Amino acid sequence: MKVIKKTYLFRLYPSKNQETTIVKTIGCARFVYNYFLSRRTEHYEKTGQTLGYTKCSGELTQLKQSKEHLWLNEADKFALQNSLRDLAVAFENFFRERQKGNTDQGYPKFHSKRDHKQSYRTNFTNNNIEVDMEGCCIKLPKLGLVTFRKNRKQTEFPSKIINATIRKTPSGKYFASVLCLVEVAELPTSDNKIGCDLGLNQFLVPSQGEPVENPRYYRKTEKQLAIAQRKLSRMKKGSKNYGKQKIKVAKLHERIFNQRHDFLHKESTRLINENQIICLEDLQVKNIIKNPRLAKSIQDAGWGKFKELLLYKASWYGRTVVLIDKFYPSTKRCNYCGISNPMLTLSDREWQCSACEAIHDRDRNAASNILQEGLRVLVA
């Protein structure tokens, strides 16, 4: 048995008062983050020294006692402390990446009311978070008992809770993500080994077995989304109709996300259950999407998320995921004799090896080469 951290997601149905409390807590956490971001920036400009988490935490206690900021006491105290911790982590990431010479990690930014992420995190202590699966309710600090939608497959809930994140989506829905410590058993050992070539025409072509079609969820909803966004752009900002239309657009985006997320989870779980060793290319999605012709389709496919799901599920269940170097010529190399075909273009779906005269399906050949290289890397 292995102890892992696992998150359980619940769709919440709070009362009006509970909704108000959630929105207030999100606002207070955002205020604390922005206030101390400004405070740390000013302190560094004046003294040249960084204001750490411990000093900020002490100042937060004094801030909550001041007459101008007594309203901060209405929020969950853990939410405010975690907001400070998130700011400290943001600065640590910024300084670490700057020392490495990486300019992609920018300076921490102020949070806005219009940010996509509207959430706060609270910690478990003295049984302040409890989940009742039979009664379909969850106890949360400052909120009390909140009703949630029960998952049909889940009848029990782990007792070792770490924290809970309460989130409001752009479509107006509320969710609670409860992080727990869970014991999981590794899957029985299998002799199956597979190489996977990720693509756009077909999402996944295995070295053996049937390919998986690309569902293209965004492409299928693109026209409907364009109409909804065009209608939103013609409305007056701040009006009631603008707010209603904005929620409609958010629901379309949410549906696309949920469909893609469900598909990736099911495919990654299937591969983990059926195979002991899974080999695939270590694709750098951030670099690939710089191609304007392919960027939208690549993001719609969700390659990066798929790789992330495979890696953590493999670590849970005792499987091995081997990532092949992105410069390995899996497509142009003949998997029979190893001769490379430098004249192969993106439009060539089939090609014949000039040495052994074997006829290859482009993607199937790439998957076979990925498997061979993955097994070589694993032994080496």
C-alpha cells in the first residue's frame, strides 16, 4: 500500500448567506494578497531587503485589529494566512527562475476581481472540515453545513483531511476540492508495453491496438462560442443582459473543459490499467504552440495535461512512463532497419523505406520507434 495525496471534488449548493460569506472570504483573501504584494515591493525598494512570510503574518494580525480593516475578521483566518503563503511561494518562484536566467516567470501580479480564478483555501484543524456522504453535506469553517451533489460511485470518504479549496467558477457555480491522504494499492504487474504517438488527426496512435480518435471538443463548439461572444461584445458592459450573456459564454467554456478533462482522464486511466510500461515523446507544448497554424488544435487536444495525468497515475499504481527526447526522429526513422527518411513531410501519411522497402503508416511507425527507444532508455 502507498500513501498519496488525492483531491475529491464536490459541487456545492450554498444558501444565500453562505454564498455571501464565500464571496466575502474570496475578496478578503484577494485584498490580503494585493496589500502585502504592494507592501513587500515598497519595502524592497526602500531597504533592498525582502519582507518574508513571518513578518507579513505578524503585520496581518495587526492589520485585522485596526479599525479600518475590522471586516477582515469576517473571513476565515486560514484563508488569509494561505493567501500570504501563496504570495511567498510566488516570490520564491520568481527569484529562483531569475537566478536560472529564465525570464518566463514574471514578477508576482496583483489579483483582480475579474480574474478567472476566484477561490480561497482553508486548513483542516480540530475537525473543522467534515464530509457526510450519507447526508450529502460538508462542514466548512465560517460556512457550517453546505449541501453538495453526491458522486454515485463514492460511498466512503477518507478521514485524513489536509485542506479544502472553495472555488467560484465564472459560470456562478461553487465547488469544494478536499485534499486527503489516501492509501492505494499498486495494480497487478503486466507484461504489456506500449509506445504512444500523440497527434492531431488521431489523438493517440499506439504501437499495437486501435488508434484513439481526436474528439476536438473546442472545434465542435467553436461556432456556437463565436456567436455567443459576438453577442456579448455588442452589449453594454455592466448591464444585466451583459451579465447574463457573460455567464452563457462561461458555461460554454466550462462544458468544453469538462468534456476534454473527462476524455483525458478516461484515456490515461485505460492506458495505466492495461500496460506496465508506457513510452511517449516528451513534447514541449509551450514551444509547439508558437506555430500559429497548429496552436489552437494542439491546445484543444490537451497533450500537456494528458502527459501530466499519465505521470502521476503511474506513480500511484506502480506503472512506468518513459519520456523520449523531443529531438528523437521517431517519425522519419524506419522501425525495421533504422534508416532515416529526411525527405518526409508533414503531409506524407504513408512512406516506403528506401533500404528495406517496408511500407509504413506514419503514426504507427512513430509509435513503434518510441517504444523501442523507450525500452532502450529504460535499460540504459
